[in-house]
Amino acid sequence: MRRRLSPGDRRKEILEVATRAFAEKPFDEVHVDAIAREAGASRALVNHYFRDKRGLFLAVAQDALNRLPSFVRDDLDLPTEEMVAANTARWLDLVEAGRRTFLLFATGGPLGHDPKLDELLDRFCDGVSYRILANHLGTTTEIPAAARFTMRAAIGMIERAMIDWVTGRGLTREQTQALITQTILTTVREIIPAVEAASDSGATDD
């Protein structure tokens, strides 16, 4: 017997089932009818909320990516190196627990260059960049554009290292953690100041 749920709770349940399905199976093997049955809903209701499988996948992506930046904690009372190492370990734990989901997003997803997915990934990168920089510059400090874009570039390299690690083509977990930790520390301490100095120099020359 189908349980009586409010529209919001029913939508949430469909989304939870879809999240498990996309995490466990390749995109092409996920079927909307199966998700509807497991969620105790009709295919028509799933289509009403999400339109089609693409819409359902994008809803799963939005829900996940909205929550993910919080893995970078900004309340750790630790020395800088230990704080970065602890947040990096949390990041790797999260990736390891959801390898298929991570690869779906990190490699462009099954939708190719979908504008909506690209927008979600861009917002995720901004969110992670902000939280990392806020840990070093303070939450009350306005993050300079040069710092934000430099950290976004660093995250691109970090993401590549993670892809190689989870697919078994790259470094070990310990090596990957050391790489990410040192990348973040070096970016904040050396690369961002150099980029900002280059910007200041260019403005002076004009």
C-alpha cells in the first residue's frame, strides 16, 4: 500500500531513492520506473516533479552539491597545517564513500556539457573556494577576486588528483592527501600573494 505523504515529503523520498540509484549504477542503467516503484510513487508523479531522467539527475546533483562545501569545516580550533590536513581527510573520506557519484560529477557527468550541470559545478567550486579561503583570511574579510580565482584553479588540480586516485591510476590515498594539503597551503601562502602582486604591478605600470 502506498503511504500517504505530503507533496514535499514525497518529492524528498523520490530524490533519496534516485540518489542511491545514481550512486550504485551507471546512468544508462538507472530507470525512472524502478525509482518510482521503490519510492512508492507513479511514473507520472516523478515526471511531474522532475520532468525526465535528466531532470531527476540534475536534482540529485543540485541536492548533493549544495551540501558538499560544508565538508570544509571553518570551526576547527587547530594550527593551520592540522586544520588543512583534517579538512582534506574529510574531503577524501567523502569521495571514497561515494566514488561513482564523485566520478559522475568530476568527469562532466553522463549529460556531457550540460549548461545546468556546469552551473551547479561552478557554484560548488565557488563554495569550496570561499570556505577554504575564509579559514585563512577570516570570514569577515572580503575575499579578493584574484584569491578566489587562484583557489578555483588549485581546486581543478586537486580534482584531477582525486580522479586519478579513485580510479587507481594515480597516487595512494596518503600521497593524495599530502598533495592536496600542500597545494592548499602553498596556494594560500605563496601563489595568491604572487598573483595579487602581479595584479598590483600591472596597475602601477599603467
